[in-house]
Amino acid sequence: MNTDFLEKLKSLEIPTCLRVCCGTDGSVTFLLEIMTRQPVEVRTESQHIVRADREMATLLGVEEGSEINDRKVRLYAGGTVFVHARSLSPLERMPGTM
């Protein structure tokens, strides 16, 4: 794990359960359902295809200009928003069926 990321995560003044959600490489939705004991609803705020700029390309390990699915969602449990997330997914890594 990236040491800088871990140190930053440990320094956040937020409840432990939220630090766990920030640091997981698993399903945040599943973790929220366990913590809240309620079903979690994922609401897509926006989703569109963008071209990777230099920063995105470096972060994702793709060529600059590659097509990226840029998606923003909110995760709700019991009417409360627990997560506002953004995902960047290179289209070239997605299965053809998606």
C-alpha cells in the first residue's frame, strides 16, 4: 500500500468506519450495508465519457487522450448520504459487453 496514502488516511479526523470506507479496495456499498444494517441505494449523479488529460493518464496508466468513463455517484442508506464518489474507468479495460 502507498505509505503516503496510508498516513493521510490515518490523519483524517473522521469516524473510524469512514476511514475504513476510504481505504478499502473492496465494496464500499457492502461495507455501508453492514455498518448501517440497511440496504444501500446507489444514485448516479452524472456519467459521461471524457478524454484523459495528462494527470488522468498518469493516474490510470493509459495514454493521454484515452476514453475514460467519468462517473459520480452518491450512496444512500436510510435516506442519509454516506458517500459521494467519483470513478474514472478506462474504456479500453472494460469488457466488450459493457
